[in-house]
Amino acid sequence: MSEKGEVDLTGAKQNTGVWLVKVPKYLAQQWAKATGRGEVGKLRICKKGNQGKAEVSFTLNEELTVIEGKEDKTVSVPREHPFTMQSVGGQMLAVFTETPSEKIALEGVVVQRAECRPAVSESYMRLKRLQIEESSKPARLSQQLDKAVTSNYKPVANHAYNLEYERKKKEEGKRARADKQQVLDMLFSAFEKHQYYNIKDLVDITKQPVSYLKEILRDIGIYNVKGTHKNTWELKPEYRHYQGEEKTDE
């Protein structure tokens, strides 16, 4: 829309009435093939008797009746399309257009609704058959090659992150859980040398699975989530005894 959101209401002042017509997809596609503002067909409106309802039909131009399908298949679409007329009811419908300069204009108010349907004929049945055949074909087909593909692109058999995941998985599988007391002895021995350890170093020292090791550490240790020693473990105060720690007299 335009920056100010203005709408040209000239169509409303002229009290222009328009028809809202639903057409088959193939018919709209054939209309799009018409060059320039060429004629796409003829609309015929007949009224039977003084009180009779109007009969409306659309005849497609013959040069727009050919549809090309896959594998060089062609079919002719129906030319005759009778209208099924419908009332607007209590709805207030309008048609707007937008110009390249993003200006919105009211073209008119919908005074009649209709549905354009193809007349059932042999050409229509051939069209439906072609549509069903093409929709049922797989999007991808296997093809036997006469020679090897020599393009530079080569598919990766296994990506690096998959290989790393498999390596860690195998390494975890090789680590058997040791007795808890044995693991505690190894941890206390390590913490006598250093106050802080990350989980990777403790795994290397104890050779235990990560989940099992963390389970034991939660009993005796504290995990630092911030500060200078972020993402490291240290012993709870009641378990601390470090080498070189100065003793203080009470």
C-alpha cells in the first residue's frame, strides 16, 4: 500500500458492479499464455423468457486449448465452460487492484458470484487422465549411468561430528564402572594436588564414564558456575585438604 494508506474510491462513486468467478486452474494457466491483451475467449449470456434465469457460458479460444504434458504428451482442454450462478448473500465483497507504484484502487463491488466449470466431454476426460498420470509419477527416478560421474563434488560418507560422536561413544563403552570407594580414593588423591578440576581432566584421571563420575562428584564436590574457576569442580569444605595448605592454630 502507499505510505499514507490512501485508496482510490472512484470505482465506488461509479457504482461499478463486478462478477466474482471461480475458474479451474488449467483455465487460468491457459489465459496466462495469451500474448499482450489478446482475446482468451467469449462470454455468452442468454436469458430465457421474461422471468427466466440467465444462462452464462464461456468459450475458450481454440489456440489456447492445447496443454503440453511430460514426455511430449499433449491434450486439448474443453472449450465450453458453463457457469453455475450463485448469490452473493449477505456478504459485502469488493475488488481492489494495486499499481506498480503501490497505489490501491477500488474497482467495484461484487454483485454476482459464479463458478466456471468445464463441460463433461471426451477432451475433458483425457485432460483428467493426463493430470492423474502425471501426479502419480515419482518426483525422483533411478537412472543407470553408462560412465562414472567425474564432477568435483564428492559426497561425504560420514561427517566429522558423526565420527567424533562415534569415537566418544566407543570410548564411553570401554570404561567400566569401578567400585565407588575406589573412585573416591582417586578423586581425593587428585584434589590433594590441585583444588580445581574440569570434568574432562577428572575423566582422564579416573577412567570412569562421565555420568557415573558426576554422580559421585555431586556427593563430595561443588560445581562452580561463575567466577574465576567457572565450569570446574572442587571439594566441599568438609572434604578439603590440599598439599601445602597452611595450618592455622585455633
